Amino acid sequence: MKKNSPLRTVACAAALLLSAAALCPAQQALTWDQVKARFESANPELKADAFGVDELRAAETTAYLRPNPQFTFTADGTQIAPNNGIWQPLSGTLYQTGLSYLHERDHKRELRRQSAQEATRIAASQHEDLRRNLEFNLRASFVATLQAKAVLALANADLAYYDKIISISQSRFKAGDISQVDLDRIELLRVQYEVETQSAIVNLRTAKIQLLQLLNDRTPVEQFDVTGPFDFSDALKPLDEYRQIALDTRPDLQAALQAAQQAVTNHRLAIANGSTDPTFGGWYTNNASFNNPYATQTLGLSISVPLRIFDRNQGEKQRTLIDIDRSQQITVAARAQVFSDVDSAYTQVESSIALLRPYKQQYKDQATRVRDTITYAYEHGGASLMDFLNAQSDYRTVQLAYLQLIGSYLTAAGQLNLAVGREVLP
């Protein structure tokens, strides 16, 4: 039997790898809902912040714990010398056990738990606000990927169309209809289409890399793809509806309102902490050395009350009272910011729609008709080379501007969703 040569072995291995690659299906393009679901389950920043909410929820248990009782044991009076020649070190020892407990008054535990619960609700709202902002970044990257795909498709279509023109021009040159200089000019202009195509490829890869980073995904760029409608809708509701939705759903505004409520609770807790908490105690003693034979075992009770003469928690009461006013002003500022964000985003969407309507209804079709008409005339000698190049350039400018406006609209729609607090535009 002949041994396989190294070249044949390498060829067989390559064939096996190609077969395996052919059998492995390409990853299906992800929709926006699928991308968002992956983001929510995999983004490390969002997951880390969620753990912070869980930590505060655990702190609610700590805030409601009762004070631990205190147990004491005392041994006193032990003899250290013999008595009448007899060693009795424990004969006169006093044994005492005691138990004391601090009683908290004025609902301190309940107020601590209420404040801790409100802190958890604030953290949960802030977590939703982080999700809102990160999802805006995610949507922007998703839109950028869709736009880069559309621009790349346009660049490939333009290059294919121009290659067809080059082929026709070469035929006309052979027939003597155009000069060598005109043919060279046409062929030289192809490099612009190649540059645009390569730039579109780089932009698409860059957008995918940014999207994969937000998803914490290590999928190779070549195997990752997204899909979705790259278009606009002019169905825009009145501004007041978006304002009301924002007031109801914006998590940062909810966090400000919850912080104001917590400030009130903290002030009540500061007042309660200024009250007196007594400590109740009791003990049992055993001492056989007492002269009274009936006093060897005794019970006792005590109550200890601190005298709040100097420290009545005055500073914390004043601080929490001031914090109430501060929180209320922050709430007013947050409400004003909500209106500002919604109004600005709404204006951007309106402007994008106003620019897109004539492009979709008129300019795109006009640019296509002009290009096709001038191209047909140029092919049959009825138009000059300059007319053809200008028509082709105008067509590319209009089509590219339309795609960029679509991207601007989708970005503005994402900005409006961010301002409102939930998705109101697709």
C-alpha cells in the first residue's frame, strides 16, 4: 500500500473542513425583538445593576430586624485562701445571670423597613432608566447596521449598473461611436464606485461590532446579521399624548417621585430616632454565703432610660426636613426635563417625516427616470458623456440622501421612544 503524501492529507483535511462548514447552517438574521431579548439577558452592565437592586432588597430584611437581647453571667466573691485549713474556693461565690433587651419605640423598625423598601423601589426605577438608555444605544446601533446594509446594497447595485455601462461603452468604442478618451474616462470613474463599496463594507462591519459589544456576543462578524424594516411611517400621534405617556412611564421621573416620598419617610424616622428607648433587664443570683438562709437565690428587675438632654437627634431632623424640599425641587426639574425631551424628539421626528415625504413620493422616482432616460439616450448617441455622468451622479446623491434620511428618522424615533420611556414608534 502506498502512503498518503502530505499534500494529499492537507487536501483531504481541507475538504472535510469545507464539508463541515457547508453542513453548518448560517446564523439566522436577528429581528429587533430578538436583539433586544438577547441584550436584556446578556448585557453585563445591565446584569450588574440588577444585582444592586437585589442587594437593596436584601437590606430590607436587615432594616426590620429587632435588637438582639443581651445575656450576662457574673461570678464574684471567690475565695483565694483556705478557710480553717480547708480549701473552699467556691463557698462564697456570687453567681448572677442577667438578660436585657432594648425596646424601640415610635415604630422605628417599621419606618426603617419602609425607608429600605422605598430605596429598593428607587433603585428598581433607576435600573429601568439604565435599561431605557442602553436600549436607546442598542437601537441606534441596530439602525446603523440596517442603514449600512442598505447603503452597501445601493453601492453594489450602482457598481453593477456602472459595469453594464462600461460594457456598452466598450462595444460603442469598438463600433467607433466614442473615442478612446471617453472610454478611459468612463472606466476610470469606476474606482469611485469601488471606494464607495469598500467604505460601505467597513461601515457595516463597524456597526455590527458595536452591536455585538452591546450584546456581549463573540459571534464572528461574518456570521452575524440583523434584519428589519428600513422605512418610515408618518403616523404620528398628537404631542400631548406622548407627553402624558412620558409622565406615566419615565423611570427617571418615577425615581424622583419615589425619592421625594422616601425623604418624607426618612424625616419621620429621624423624629422617631430622637425618642427615648428604654432597656428592660432581669437577673437571677445565687450566693450561699448570705447570712439570711432565705436570700441565697434572688431575682431582680431593672429598667434603664437614657436622658435625651443634649442629643435629641436635632441635626438629622433638620437635615431630613431640608432633604424633603430638595427632593421636591428635583422632581420639578425632572418633570420639566421630561417635557423638554419629548418636545425635542417629537420635533426631530416631524422634521424627518417632512423631508422624507417628497423623496418617497417624487424625488426617488424622478432621479431613476432621469438616469434611465439619459442612459438610454447615451447608449444610442443621443446624449453626451457629461450628461450621462451628471445623471448618474444625481441618481446616487438622491438615493443615498434618502437612505440617510431614513436612518435619521429611525434615530429620531428611537430618541422619541427614549424620551417617552417606552416604544411608541416602531
